[in-house]
Amino acid sequence: MNKKIITISREFGSGGRTIGKQLAEKLGIPCYDKELIEKLAEQTGLAKKYIEEQGEYAPSTSPFSYAFVGRGVNGLSISDYLWNEQRKKIQELAQKEACVIVGRCADYVLRDRKDVLNVFIHAPEADRARRIVEVYGETDTEPKKRLREKDKKRAINYKYYTEQEWGKADNYHLTLDSSLFGIEGCVDLLYHILTDKGQD
Amino acid sequence: MNKKIITISREFGSGGRTIGKQLAEKLGIPCYDKELIEKLAEQTGLAKKYIEEQGEYAPSTSPFSYAFVGRGVNGLSISDYLWNEQRKKIQELAQKEACVIVGRCADYVLRDRKDVLNVFIHAPEADRARRIVEVYGETDTEPKKRLREKDKKRAINYKYYTEQEWGKADNYHLTLDSSLFGIEGCVDLLYHILTDKGQD
């Protein structure tokens, strides 16, 4: 299949980030997730933690979000400023090289390119709740509540900037339930799809 | 992969029905679509055309839907009566043998079984509009309008009986854009998933 960019959108706790990373390794191409955050931090001067959270979460419409940058960034809120910088960086990366991009509405940002495979990874709530405790440890907040809060923020962010419904099959070429296929199974299947000579 | 029942849900014009049929042939198992309608017609005495349309479309809540069966079928509307019979028939088929079942909320009906792979096939509107003209011919109604009407009815029917959103990735193990993979590509990929010895 003639696709050089793979975007991975994912429900929190579904293993989508790990799948993206392992797929990129197997394909021998870079995976932009934390690396994208670092590049944006250098470029915008915003804190990594802020980019990590706000780059995918519900946009702030509070007047304070303007106040903190003194309305100095072309009159944009920090959320909109970050969205613009993130969009430009994603387009630049896709133009430069074959890569995997995790999250950050990359499917939508790159919608005009023909060389992009858009993937969405999800899993039932119970499986994701178990996984986030294994991977990120316990917190004071109950796991299912953590999932719902994170996914709700991602969905609102996606809707706000793309006017599409997050997690709707129509927005992706392929969606996979990682609880059925497993992390490795998802990586293998995507690798099979991307490299199978029989398909284009 | 240890799945013996495959349910195929699909957007109108996406080729999902054809994919289901070809996959079943390749696996050497029956595909229930028209065959299911015929069985239901025998069993219920309802016309095939009625079952074909109403079994997947928006439920009728008109008092006439009761009047036609004289409120005689345990006081159910024809829609609810058909839903019940359809549900029982799908459960019976799944119990009996490995098979592919196209449409009719089979994913939801069989949700308690562990041996079911739920697939959703979709494609962009422009591709589906082209396909329905090729497959079903022209009608007085503009193709995109035909698509939207059919899909809207399917979505309402699904929501009414399952309380889930039709076409949302979460409801399926796998969703595929048939305009990218092609009919044959979808069949091959599903066959690969179902028969690959490396996965379970």
C-alpha cells in the first residue's frame, strides 16, 4: 500500500501510542509523539507539559488564556496559537519524511494528502481501565473516571478544530479494537497492510 | 483468530454486502443476508420486501403499524415483532454454525458471545454515490440523497434497538474504508485476520 504517513488516533489507555511507536520501529521510520511536543516547545516557548495537555484537550475559551500571552500572538488564544503551530509542524513533518504521528488531529490536519493512512485504536472501558493502572499506576481518581475525562477532552478538542466526531469510523481508513488484537497483533496487522505487495 | 461468526455492518453503497458474501465463500461458510430475510418471511408470514426494508430501517411508531396486525402479535408493533423474530433467528443461526451475517444489528444481538468478530464497512460519500449508480442503476432521486436517506434510517433503527451510535468505532472490532482497500482488499484482509495462525 502506497502510504508513507500513518496517523494514529486513540482512546486513552488503548495502547495506541505504543502501537504507533512499535509500528514506526518495525517500518524503520520516526514516530512523532513526545518528539513533536519537544519540537513545539522549542518553537513556541510554551512548556512541554502545557503542550502535552492542551495540544489535544478542550480549547480554553477563558479570557485568561489570552491574558497569559498578553493577546500578543496575533490576537489568538494560547489554544488557537498552539493549534496553528501544531498544524504547521505536522504538515512540515509529513512533507519531509515518512513517519508515524500519534494524536493531535493529524488525520484532519493532513486530510488533503493522498499518502496518509488514518488509524484509530480503541478498546472496551474495562480493558483500558486495567491498562492505565498497569502503565501509569494508581492515582486518587478512579480509573474509569480518568478515562472518561481524558477521552471527553480529546473529543471536544477534535470537534472544536475539525468539526468531525472523534472515534467515528468514517474519519479513519481503519479502526482496531486493541483488546481483541493485542498491541503486537495491531502492529503486525498494520505492518502487513502497509507492506503487503499484493495491495495498493 | 478464534472467531466463528462474522457480522458485517455497512454504510449503504460501501460494498459491505458483497464483502460479506465473498468472505463467506472464501471461508466456506454460509452468508446470511437475503437468506435471513427468506427464513424470516417463512416464519412470520410478513412480505420479504417489508422485512428487507423494515428489518433495518427506522421503526414505525405509527398506530397503523399496530392496526395491520390487529395488535395481535402480543401487542407489539410490526417493527418490534420483526425485531424480536429477527433477533431470535440471528441467535439461532449463530448457535448452529459458523457464518457471516450482514446488517440487522447482528453485532448487538450477539454481543454476549465471545466467538464473534464485528466489522463495519464504510466509504466516502462520493465513492458510494458512484457505486450505487453502477450497482443499482439510476433512480429519480439523486444518489447522495439516496445514501443519506438509507443511512439515516439504518442509524435510527440501530439507535432505537441498541442504544448505541451506528458507525462508531467502539461498537466494532474492526472498521474498514472500502474505497481505500477495495472490495477484494477488504475480503483478503478479513480472511488474513480470521485464518492467520500467528494470531488468536
